[in-house]
Amino acid sequence: MRVLKYAILGLLYRQEYSGYDITSQFKQEIGQFWSAKHSQIYPELRKLVDEGLVEFRTQIQGEKLEKKMYTITEQGRQELLAWAAQPESLPETEKDEFMLKMYFIHTLSPEQARALFEDQLQQRRAKLAYLQQRYESLMPVFAKEENGEKHTQATHGQTASDTAPLAFHNPNLGHYLVLTKAMAREQSYVDWLERHMKLFV
Amino acid sequence: MRVLKYAILGLLYRQEYSGYDITSQFKQEIGQFWSAKHSQIYPELRKLVDEGLVEFRTQIQGEKLEKKMYTITEQGRQELLAWAAQPESLPETEKDEFMLKMYFIHTLSPEQARALFEDQLQQRRAKLAYLQQRYESLMPVFAKEENGEKHTQATHGQTASDTAPLAFHNPNLGHYLVLTKAMAREQSYVDWLERHMKLFV
DNA sequence: ACCAAACATGTAAATATCAACATGTTTATT
DNA sequence: AATAAACATGTTGATATTTACATGTTTGGT
């Protein structure tokens, strides 16, 4: 399916990046939904160059550090748009090793199961808090906007920050969507864990 | 990491299975969180036999159809339990091609984006409905139990069926957990899509 | 008696992914 | 002046995963 190809083309659609920059991008928000290591990115970039979908120019950083700045070509843009507009059917499996362990919960003692559950809850809560903090620092306008009206007693699995204040033509829309979706995912995970914690008490 | 190894051991912990049976299991509920094709399963079973973690006996089906029924060994049980009790740190990325496209939403026209969004919503709703139906047919007791008290006006992203009526010692607990978790995941997805649909109206 | 679907097991080739190996430069701090 | 962290780019080898190739049996329905 070569999704990495399109992930890279999509990043280059907006601006010029080096291989290192692309690696860094995958450590940011989009990394919640797609990422790759540099050892996969560099060969993929070479392949994209060979296919005429991207081009690069070598830029000197400092005295002699060479970095390759990649840009998307017209052909690359066309392939990107064709992919992006194409609806996909859902994957049958969304892999989750923790849930696999939960399916085999009868292999554990109640104490062990509880420990696993609590560890997962702690990790998911930390991740959710991190995402919320990113949201507030990256999109202070929208975060504030909602703190007055609904954010007061939100306990039912959905933060008010997840309510779409952006218009279609806003360069931050994509970023906003992945952040709110990641928050919704983690909130749902936390809620489910909390709802089932009583099994081990 | 070899998660498939433990997925197979976990299945065999409860009962004897053939390779085909294991393939079938991955098409059931556990396939929501882990799965593999038969072309990966058969070599893995051979490897597990070589390692002494599983054994098999050949059984004749009908006149001459040979099938290999696999059982877990004591060593296999030990390795399974060691894995199952071990907490894991969260994966940095949970891949989702649709969300990758949403990050690149500026490559699309509002009409195209809306079409993608609606397609995804339709697919996620269908999947949620399918899971709910499975839940009701597999766990009729608990589905009924909750239809009286809370299931009446559930619109806030969490079905009442997701509220843990089982005790720790119930052989269906693992199955119950993956089903409710999959439903929660899909419900959260549907809610997020619905909340953001207005961007395209 | 025929046929299709399900049962059953494998291999081969291509691709995707990750961990480790390998090397060197630049920038900021002390 | 030293040093650590970040910047920067590659390759290699091991695994994991998917798609296609390959073959045959059994069961249930017409």
C-alpha cells in the first residue's frame, strides 16, 4: 500500500523538508497516526526521487554539513491528491497488545490483572494530559473559547475542547483534527479502563 | 517482539486448536486487536514446536484429511504467563490512514473532504452496529440487564452495555472486555466524526 | 451426481518495519 | 577549550506482514 510514500508527499505538499525534518515531524502530532524511523525514511526518499515524485537540492549547513532539502514535484502532487481523495475500507484489525493480554485475562491472578490495568490507566491518563497541554499551547484561542461554556464539569468521556471551532479554510485544521482525535481516543481509553476497574477491587 | 507467538500461546492456553482454527479465531472478536494470516500462522506454529512451546497430534478428518491439533506445553504456559503479566509502555503511534488523510485535509476540496468524512462515518457506524449485535447475541444476559436502567437515552458517546456486569472469575470475561473495548473505540470514532461534520456543511 | 463453500495446510516473493551499526557536523553550554 | 545534545545521512540484518501461488478434502445443498 506504501502509505509512507503518501505521508512524505503530504508533508512536502506544504513545505520543503530534509529527511531529518521529516523524522522530526513524525515525533510531533501526526506521529499519533503515522510514523516511520529514519532508516525507513531515507530509502523511501531516494525511491521517490527515482520515481520523479520529489526533488532535492543540497544545502550547506554551517561550514560543510550537507543536507538535502526535498520538494514535491507536480507528478508527486497529483499522486498525493489521488490517494488523499480515495476512501479506504476500515482495517479489520487495530493492533493493541494490551487488549490482547486482556483477552487472555484468565491467565492472570486478579492482582496481576489489576496491576496491568492500573499501569495502563496511568499511562493513558499521562498521554491524555500531554495531548491536552499540547492542544492548549498550540491552539490557545480555541482552548480558551471553550473553557467558559462547557469545560466546567466534563466527566462523561469527552472534553469540551473536542468540539470543532475551526473553519475549513484554516491552515491549522489538519493539526487541529489529529490533536482532537488523539485526545478523543485517549479519553475513550481512560473511560473504558475506569469503567472496568471495579472488576478487580 | 513476536506478539504472534503469545497470541497463539494464549489461544492454546484454553483449548486445542488447528492452524485453521487459529486463523478462524483471528476473524472473531480478538481480531479487533490482533490478527495474522494463515501464511504467517503456519510457520509460527512450526517455530513454536521447534522451541518446545507447543505440541501437536495429527488427527484424521473424514477419510484422509490430516489436520494437526496443537496443544500448549508446560514451557509454553510459563512463557505465556511471563509475557501476560508484564506491563508494556504505550506505542508512540497507532496507525490510522484515514487520520493521516485528515492531517492533509488542505489537499482536498471541501466536497472531497466531506465525502471522505461521510464514508468513514458510515463505515464506523456499520462496524459499531455489528459489534453491538455480536454483544447482544453472545452476552444476552448482560445486554438485557442494562436495557432497562440506562440504555434509554444514551447519546453521549457511551453505550450502557459498556458497564462491566461480569465478575473476575467468569470464563467469558476476556471476550467481554475485547467486545466492550471495541465498541467503545468505534463509538468514540463515530462521536468525533459527528462532532466535526459541521466543518463541511 | 454435481457443485460451491468451507475446511485444511503449506510455500514463495514482495514489502514494511525496526534495531543496530556507522559516521560525521553544528550548536549551545560550561 | 571541552563536551554533550542536537543535527544530519546513510546501510545492514533481522523480523513481521501481506499477497499470491499451490494443492487437496469434506460437507451441505440441489
